[in-house]
Amino acid sequence: MYSEKVMDHFEHPRNVGEIENASGVGTVGNAKCGDIMRIFLDIDDDGIIRDVKFKTFGCGAAVATSSMATELVKGKTVNEAMQVTNKAVMEALDGLPPVKVHCSLLAEEAIHAALWDYAQKKGIVIEGLEKPKSDIHEGEEQEEEEY
Ligand code: FES
């Protein structure tokens, strides 16, 4: 049911933890399943993501997608990090079962929330970044229908 990559990231998640005095922190939840995701970003003066950590109270697919998402944004600029969508994360993991697609949205939204926090603190605008939802359940049905 799950690809080898998903199992690998679930069993050995990368970048689990917290960053003290992070440049940006984002927390999102899904009221439907009760899962919560928090992402910490350490961004340098050039706008490059030097470090990223995550903590989750979430299912296995949420762990695997967040692990992969953190790997994909590390070392990128904040603008490049905007390209790390849940679809990109799922592709990097060789797919997810359709009922688990919403779990990958948790990772994407948590990164956006952390970028939003960073942008607010810095007083900058990140192209394409909208104010994140704290609960991804809104609009979720619509997303699921696309897959
Ligand atoms: Fe809630 Fe996966 S079931 S994030």
C-alpha cells in the first residue's frame, strides 16, 4: 500500500525536533483527524533556509510527508520553498494512497505557515504566499476530489 520511500521516511523520519529562536514557526492542524504539525525554519540573511525541523502529532503519512518536505526545502531560498507543494512531496515519495493525500497537505501548509511567520517578522512579502489556514480541513474535500 505504501511505497518504500514512504516507509523509509516513516520509520526513519529526517529533521525531527525543534529550532530555538527559529526565524519562522508554523503550526497547522486538521480538525477532521485531529492531527497537528509544527515546522521550524532557520533562515539566514540571504533568505536561504539553513535548517528545518518538524514535530507532529500525526499519522504515519503525515510523518513521512513532513520528513520529505523538510528534506526538499533545506538549503533552498524562501521562494524556491514555495515550489515544494504537497504534489511535489508526494512525487518525491513515489505516491500516497488517495485517502492519505490530505496528510501531505498538513506538511505543505505548515511550511507556508512558518514562511508566513518569517515574512511577518521581517516585514517582507513572499510572492504567492497567502495567509495560511490553521485548520486544513476547510477546503479539504475539494482537494481530495482532484485525485
Ligand atoms: Fe490526519 Fe494523516 S490522518 S494527517
